[in-house]
Amino acid sequence: MGLVKALRTYTIVEKDGEINLTGLPCKKGQRVETIILFQTPQGAKISLTAQRLLDSGLIGLWKDRTDISDSTAYARRLREQAQRRDRG
């Protein structure tokens, strides 16, 4: 794999489900990766469905950790540490 370059471009979706990108510095046959980041209106609430939670990668995040024998206790300890930091 060669050098990876990143390009950020902004566009407004004019038709549902379609984005047109032109004028990009890519050549025919070149492999590219596309990542789409959505901006939500300020103050908009994003609902977290069960499917979104499953797809997020959070479920089972600690399953292969050998240093965490009790994930419930570990999570409780992290919350307690965060609460102590918030108090100053």
C-alpha cells in the first residue's frame, strides 16, 4: 500500500440518496475509499435504535480484553472515576 492522501470536500445533497463528486484528483483505475460524514441540524436529536447500537461496535467492545475479568465492575469503576473528575 502506497502513501495515503486525504481530501475533504463539502457538498449539499440535492436529491435523496445521491451525491455527485467531480473534479477530484483521481485517475481511472485508482482505488479510493469514500467515507460520508453527515451533519445534523444544530439541536437535532439522533435516535439510537437497537439496530444502530448493534451496528455501532459498542456491543462486545471489551470481549477480547484479557485485563478485564468483570466488565460490569470495570464499567462502574470508569463511571466513578469520571464523576470524581467532573467535581474538580
